[in-house]
Amino acid sequence: MSTTGPPLRDARRLVAAAGGTVRESMIWPHRHLLTLEDLTAEEITFILDTAEAFADVSTRSVKKVPALRGRVVVNLFFEDSTRTRTSFTLAAQRLSADVIDFTAKTSSLSKGETLRDTVRNIEAMGVDIIVCRHSASGATHLVARNVQCCVINAGDGRHEHPTQGLLDIYTMRQAKGRIEGLKVAIVGDVANSRVARSNLHGLRKLGADVTLVGPTTLVPRAFEQMGARVCHDFDAVIDQFDVINMLRVQRERIASNVFPSLEEYSRLFGLTNDRVRRTKPDVLIMHPGPINRGVEVSADVADGQTSAILRQVTNGLAVRMAVMFLCNQAAAGAEPH
Ligand code: NCD
């Protein structure tokens, strides 16, 4: 990560043009966003506050501000995605950037080119921000080490998915007014989930009380070392939480035999109406999508009153606008004058 940043007045002026205000106390120092583990509580809060300032843009009839005019964003996705890719594209367009979509299946990678060569060639075309998703944990760090432009991790293997973690935390703060002291359950396939890791790092830094819930094979006790409580009996603790964040069973990453069957998994850990009746009445139910209806969440719960699932998607736009805006500011501040 780079350590120099632009004068904050530039950030404040541009966010003010977008219709909001940002606290004066920070000069954003990082040109890349690769993990939440590497950010401080203050930095995470600063991104959330900046996202709040951008949220208003999406509600206007003209949904654009000039913050990234003349900049080029490349979506470099080596794994499937619907929400995240669309969200980054729209966020970049709302900041007036030019956006290019790169799909691994139709690229020279299928002709044997290495990831390092691919990203260096893409950067040579004058790209300012690379948004990268890859099935290998650590791939976005490799990309960041090989280019000068900004790199944003849109999910690397089981490792982290920082913008999803940020938008989840943003949605919790919006609904509950705070993160400190909030009791949050993250339920399901924690072992294979980059969403779980980013949530856990971000929530712990901001002082939430996090419980990881799932079968022993998917929620090993080792996670206690990351500051979480680990629990294998959902029904025993379900009435304790302000927020329940349900994870998709990562069938593409999962080793066989980690649980007897999807039916059994769903019976023990699926969020049904019957279980929701035993939660706190004002519980917030979340899921990063895509949902396997009837496996981790029943259809009526996903579409019900307590569900924040579509609000998460809406908030993702503001969060990604903030992240691209801040990383670009840090890179611009580090450029020789
Ligand atoms: C998540 C992902 O890809 O990690 N989805 C997303 O970004 N919206 C979660 C998942 O696939 O289960």
C-alpha cells in the first residue's frame, strides 16, 4: 500500500460536489483496497462516512458526479459474478469514469499468458483502477505488486472480499445506528467464505461482538483466535443477536463430506420463519447473495420484513463509489507534480 495521500480539502471538495460532507481528520493513505484486516477502525469508519456522502447521488434524477472523469476502471474478473461486477461498473459510471469489462474466459489467459503479464499489459493501456476477482487467495496482492495503478479486491478465493464486508457493516450501522457492542452472528460456510473473513475483521475492529455459527467442519474453533465466539448449535443462541448474516454454502470451494446432505444442513442451520420467530424482534437478516433459497435461507425469510438483502445491494454502490474515489485520491496524491 502507498503511504502518501492528497490534501484532504480535495476529497472534501469533491464529496461536497457530490452532495455530502466528510470529516476533516483524515488524509486517505491507501491506493489499493485488498483487505479489511490491514485497515484501522478509523479508516473503516472514514470509508463508511464517505459512502454516506455518496449515497445521495443514486437517488437523484441525474445519477452522476465528475469525481473520476477522465479515469479508466477495468473490471478484471476471473470468477463469475453478477452483483459485484454490476455494482462496480455502476459505481464507476456514477463517478464519470470510463469502464472496461475483462472476462477471463475470452482473454489471452486461455492462450497461456500469466496473470502478471495480463495485468501489466492492461495497465500499459493507461488504466487507473483495476477491480479484480480471482479464485486464488492472494491473487489481488500479486496484481497490486505488479502495477502502479490502484487495485481493488473484489473477492480473492477464500481470503477477503473487503467491499462486501464494508457494505455489510454500512448496512448494519444504517439500521442499528452503531457497530460497537452490536451482537452479530455469521452463519454457515465460514471456512470457505471471504465474506465471513472481511466481516469478521471489520466488525471486530469496530467493537462488535461476533459469533460464528455452523457445523464443526465449516466453523473450526481456530476462528476463536480471530476474536470470534464459535458455536455449533444455532438454536441454542438464535435469540441473542441484533444481526444475523447468512452465508451461501460455497459448493464450488467445498471439500466433499463436510456435512451429510444439504437437507440436513438446512434443517440445522437454515434460517426459516420458525427460527426467525425465536430471534430478537428487531433482528436484521442479511445475506451477500447469491441466495440458495431453501438451503441457507427460506424464501419467505429472504423476502420478509426483517431482511436487509436488497438494501445491502443498494448500499454496495455508495460503498464502492467511496472506495474507488478514495483510492484514486491516494494515487493522485502520490503522483509526482
Ligand atoms: C459473495 C462472493 O462472491 O464472495 N457474493 C458476492 O460478492 N455478492 C458471496 C458468495 O458468493 O457466496
